[in-house]
Amino acid sequence: MTKSLRTQLRLLPTHTGPFPLPPPTPSSLPSTPTAAFQTWLHDAITAGVIEPHALTLSTVDSSTGIPDSRVLILKDLDSARGWQFAIRGDGPKAAQLDGNPGVALCFYWAELGRQVRIRGRAVRLSVEEEERDWEGRPRASKVAAAASRTQSAVLGSLEELRGSVERVISTATASDSTGREEIQRPAWRVYAVSPVVVEFWQRSSDRLHQRVRFRKAEKDDREGGEGEDGWVKELLWP
């Protein structure tokens, strides 16, 4: 008899390990969430995690109140502005951010049993930075973005898409003496997520997962000496 999906899901192993890295504690992580994230990202890259810069971006459609999630690529990170990502300016993500800039990001590195969750506000960066991001994209990425007439609009057929790709390539012009192609930039945006709360999670085979949360220090925290560099680190119940 074929097992039900419910039974199959329950039989799948979880939290099996081994997990080669020590669990996080407030004292073992750097004093800011960006520094702590960079440490963990370096661990993921060193460990050979597939696409360690992949993140899940969650936004909210203000017209319906329903959240929406999708996987993007981290573009940059700095302590002043936060986690950066790029999107089409005429797609659902941009429209949702226009209505509600509150977002959540999630990184998951299964090979290390680690997850980082970030909540904050997405702030659009300057046109100059958006242009620089576009120019730094691989050719295939530019072609695909330029060929998509309106992101997430209904597509009649794959032949229609292939035809649009061919037109983008055929109309690309040499922009300088080197013959570098000039692919027309579509509506393009780059955002930085300024965090309010960042949580670092390390799974454990006994399911007593370690969780350390960074939150913005409040007045009472600073007076009590608990805040460090504007952040408070707290150990959470699993």
C-alpha cells in the first residue's frame, strides 16, 4: 500500500547532523548583527554551502494583507545600511514595498544547521547605486531581465519569451571601442534592509536548538550596561 503524504513526511529525517560548528551564545558572537552575519556567511562559504548568498525575502501586499515570499540573492551588506538586494521596479515586489516597506529576510544553510532571520525596513538606494548594480550583472542576467516585458505578467508561450530574448540581443549596441554590449536597463531598484531584530539559530540533534537574538538597545538597556554598539544580544528559548 502506498504511504500517504502525511506518513512520508513524518518518516523523513530531521536535525540528524552532525553539525561541525559550535552553537552560538551571546558572548561568542560579535557585537553587531552585521558582523555576526559576516562571520556565519564566511563559515557557509568555507564549508561549500550551495548558494550561501541566497535569501528568502518576505513582503506584504498592503491591498490584501497577505504576505508573499521568494528567493533572491544578497548583493551587499554594510553596517550603516544593512542587507542589500535588487529587484525589477515594475514587478510585484516593488509594488508591495511601495505600499509597505516592512520586510523579513531569511538565510538557511542546511549543511551547517544554521538560519538567520532579519526583520526591518527596506530603503531604496540611489539611482547611481542601482545603475552600478545593473552594470555589474552578468550578461545572461541582463538579457533575461530586459527580455521580461513586465515581471509576473501572463506569458502567452515560451516562444514569445524566446522571441523577446532574441530582440534584446539583436538590438544591443556596442557602447565603446571595446565592443561591450549596451543592454537597455529595465526599471531597476536596489534596496537595503535596515534591521530592527536579527536572530541567529543553530539546530541541534536533541532539538534544543540554540537561538541568539540581536535587538535595538533601548534606554533602559543602555543605562543597565546591557547594550553594546547599539544592540542587545539575548539567548532565547528554543
